[in-house]
Amino acid sequence: MADRIPQPPYRFHLLPCSGKRCTAEMGEAMKGRLKDLMPDRKALGVRISTSSCQGMCELGPNLIVYPQGVVYHGLQVADLDEIVEQVIRGAAAQEADDVGDN
Ligand code: FES
């Protein structure tokens, strides 16, 4: 029934919370801002999927990032710029360097 996929079709999976409490503070701005910051997200291998409540409402607004498995919390829209730059683009650049070193 369950097959193991050798490699997912994306490298990063971002899950902005779209639960009631998180969206009360940030609305749909988080997903929209992430998309605006990464018009090249397909080339970067980024998938953005809103989630329902992540069960950490008191910490929100929340964003989970895989494969790092990190929860960013208490986010403001401006925080997303830094996350995209350091976590996504930083990791993508590091991977490109690693491939170049081989
Ligand atoms: S509404 Fe976002 S964690 Fe509950």
C-alpha cells in the first residue's frame, strides 16, 4: 500500500499555517509573501503548501520548513525575507558548491 518514493519531486517543503489564530495575525500574507520572494521556486525545488492548525497556536504565526524540520514562530511578514534568503537560497547555494567540488 505504501511505496517509498526514492526522491520527492521537490527539495524544500514550506508549510505556512493557515489555522484560525495564525491567519488572524498574518492572514494569507505569509503564503503570498513566500511566493513573491521565490518566483523561481520551481527551479529551487520549493513547494509551498498551507497547513491547517499545527497545534502550536500560542507560538504563531508559524511556518514549518522541511527537510530541516524547523518551526519558525512568532513571524512577521518581514521575517520571511530572511528565512528565504538564509535557509532556502543558502542551502541551494551550498548544494551547488558541493556539487562543484566533486
Ligand atoms: S492556528 Fe497556527 S498553529 Fe494553530
